[in-house]
Amino acid sequence: MNNIEYIGLSQINGPLIVIDGIENDCYEELVEIISKDEKRLGRIIQIEGNRAVIQVFEGTNGLSLNNTRTRLLGEPMKFAVSRDILGRIFDGVGRPIDGYGEIFAEAKLDINGSSINPVSRDYPRDYIRTGISSIDGLATLIKGQKLPIFSGSGMSHNELAAQIVSQANVEGSDYAIIFAAMGVKNDVAQYFRRSFEETGVLSRVVMFMNLANDPIIERITAPRCALTAAEFLAAQYGMDVLVIMTDMTSYAEALREFSSAKGEIPGRKGYPGYLYSDLASLYERAGKIKNINGSVTQIPILTMPNDDITHPVPDLTGYITEGQIVLSRSLEQKGIYPSVSVLLSLSRLMKDGIGTKYTREDHSAVSNQLYSSYAKVEDARSLASVIGEEDLSPIDKLYIEFGRKFDSIFLNQSKSDNRTIDTTLDLGWQLLSLLPKEELDRLDPKLLEQKYGKVNVIEDNTDSMN
């Protein structure tokens, strides 16, 4: 530790302080700030010669330009890790806030981990069952993948995240859930905690909570602490870890605020020009390493301002990740949960993690045919909006009916409905049996002969559809 103290500050600008005359400082180095016998922590985020710009975790209120003392700690920010972090709740900088005391650390790890070396990566295989048909059947989550959820303000992404946490299961493996919430309101934080307790999964969950009224610096560190915990459990204990981070838009807005405070030239919509590389530094920490049993899978959740999928945050996220799950406001307004927009959602790694070895031999075929048929549903609905449903051809009317059943029975499920992959695929076959054989052109004739007509046509008995 560097014992030299620097007295006085050159500038105070929002959550940032500037000190001149500093020597031997390092980027991301932890700093102790002392004012009126009160200690705060910060980190060096910018160095210009002998001038250092420091983010203060607890904010700069009450700091004086003349009497504030600053001490460099000679190390980056670290998070204390051990298997005992399972079942615990931390704030955005890794301090326990559940009242159960400090963690007895096996190690203290730098939160600024690096992405996995591509040479060391093992190709993602094995699906993760979420119990949600629209994900498991059509946009399958694969172990080691990063698959974001694109949502909108006021939509049911929080409920979906809680359901995935309570139901996610990697068959035949030791698994854990890391949940990081950034910029959430108190009632949302309590909802997640209560949901995990009621479903009995809290013992497998590590929570990092940054509330809306907490310092925004914690929104920058919370996902890094979460990923550090995930990497430790995966590497040391061979666990398959699912990391859910919400809301990445709040994280990006915190970055934008810091960038503006530093006087950097803004990029698109005011976000810093390095937003892409910053998001990549988080997302690329997902994956599976050769000869190591554990894996880190990510589901970042972000709200799209004005439901705009071309907004910088979802736009850049889509470039980095392997697909996306998009929630539809029109489905949400119909009372369908989860409101997954099938045609906008995809999982690019799905083809290699399903099939006879992982799910079921007909998974790929059923998924392709459901996609194809639902695309024709959208065409039929567009035509009906112009000429009216009564004037549609008989086959278009069949597709309209197929679409209604698909929305109300396949997509729509209760928050406690934990479906197996067999249930999901059987539902798919039941829906496809509503259509004539000649319309099922994505299915192998032998498979079609084996399955078609041997399932009961289902009745729509949901209350959520008009």
C-alpha cells in the first residue's frame, strides 16, 4: 500500500474529483478519500500526466477542495469470493447487505476481469431448460451463451427474469444463479427477493442489488462484481452459472453520465464512443473454457427507450451477443405472458445444443415449422386488416386460427408453469396438426407421417385471450 497522502483536490465535478501532482498511480486503482474522519472509496478512471480523475463510490457531497485527504491503495477494486456467497445479497460494490455479516473469503479477485481467450473457448453445447416454451422451443438457451432479453418500459421483463431464475436448470449439473440488478426501484428489489425466497431457490442465488437511489458508480461495478463471482464458481467449483443482469440500459446511462462529467465528446444519443467496447468487456466474459467443467451463461435484460430496437444499447448488444429474445408490447396488451415476439427472437447457437443428444430428435424440425407457419400467420393478419377476416381464403382463415391458438396456448403460460421440453414440443405438434399436411413443408415426410394426426387437437381455454 502506498502510504503517501495527497491533501486537497483540484476539482469536484458531480461524482468525480480531480487531483494534481499524483505519482505512480494506475488506471482502475482503488483510492481512499478521507474527509472529516469519514472514509470513502473511489477508483482512478483517467490519468493525464500527473493528474488523476477519480470516481467516488459514495458521492462527493460534503467534500472540500482544501482539506480532503486522498490515499492510493495500490490495488484495483476486488471482490471477496468463496462458496459461501451462495444465498447472499450484496450491494453494487460487493458489500453484504443481508445482515448475515462478512464473507470468509477464499480469495479476493479483481473485478475487472478480461474476456475469455478465443483459443481457450469450448464451443457452447447443452441446452439450459427455463421451463418457458417460447424460449426452450424456439430460441433455446445454450450453456455458455449470451442471450439478451429486449423489453420495454412497464413490460413484464422482471417477472420473466424471476421465473427464469426459479426454473432454470442445467440437466445433470451443479448450477448457480447470479442476479445483478442495476438502478431498480425498492419495490422491484423486494419483488425479486421475495420471489426467490418463495420459490426456494435463494440458496442457489447470489444477488447484487443497486437501487435507483444508490450512487450511480455502483451501476458500473455491480455487473463486474457479479461476473467475478460467476467466474469463481465456474472455475473453482465446476458449476454452471447463469448470470442475469437487469437493466443494462441503466448501466449504459450511468456510463453516459460519467462520460459527460469527464468532458468526453459524446457519440450517438450522447453515449460515449466506447459504449460498444465497454459492453463487450462484460458480455465476452460469458462462455465455457476447454478442460474446465464450469460455464458462465448470460441473460442481460435491457429496456428499449420508446420500444426502439435501433437504440444504441439494444443495437450494440445485438452485435455482441448470440441472438436475442424480444418482448412484444402488442402481445403484452393482449394479456399474453411471456410476451415473446417469435419472429424477432432467435438463438444463433440453438442448432448445436438441441437434438437427440440434448433435447429431442424432432426439436429442430418442429421449431423450423412453427417459425414458418407463424410467419404466414402474420401475412394473413396483415391481409385481414385490409380486406377483413371474412373475405380471407380458407387456408388464410386456418392460419388466423393457428395464430390464435399459438398465442394463447404455446406462448401464454402462467408464472408457475414449468414446462419440460417434451411438453413444449408436444404442444408444437398439437398446433401443427391444425394445419393441412401439405402446408407443413419444413418437416421430413417420415417424421410427418410418424407424428401428424396422432395427437389430440387442443382447445383454447385460456382466460387471457379475447
